[in-house]
Amino acid sequence: MKLLGAEVSPAGLLEKHWLTSDGGRDQIVVERIQDVEPILKKNQAAFNDAPTSYGKSEMGKVADIPAVVIEEMCRLHQITFKELMDQRSEKSLAIWNELLNGRDFRYFRTRPGVVTVRGR
């Protein structure tokens, strides 16, 4: 594999473009890397500072999910980014509910409680 180039986005994503030859066919592979440690530290501080209860009508930020995690969920569940963001399909709603309430993703939360994502 040959590195064609690399750039860092304002969001802190490192994107590398690689050229690879597989059986005489050239392919470009895009690798995206993100340092999520600053996001996790900021989330933990916000979670620790958040009040323990909220009113039903109160709106606020409940999570900060790194872009690479959202991209990986789209890849794993074979769903497009647009479909995920539209929140209209059962699959997209299940992914959002998992990201916002799942034990494996609790470090992305900025507030305690349970979030229910309903379709638009």
C-alpha cells in the first residue's frame, strides 16, 4: 500500500488515502482516525456537573458521540449516514437508542437518565 495523502479536519479527524493493488486492480482505501479522549473527558465533566433530574419539557444536550463511532455504526449495521440521521427507519431508531442508552456507549453521555428516540 502506498500513502497518497493525509489531512486533518477541523473536527480532529485524520483522514489517510492509500493506494493498493489487489490482483492488478488498483483501489483507493480511505482510513479515518479520531482521537476521542478529549471528547470523553469533556463528556465526563459535563455528566458529573449535570443535575440529577430534569423536567419533561426541558431540552438539552445528552451526548457527544465521536464521528468515527457514528461512521462505524453505519458500517456495522449496513445503513447510510442519511438514513441514520433521518431517524425514520426502525433500524436507525434502534441504533440511536443503542448509542444513547447502551452500556457500551455510556461514556458519550453528558447527562444521566434514559433517552427515548422516536421517529420523525
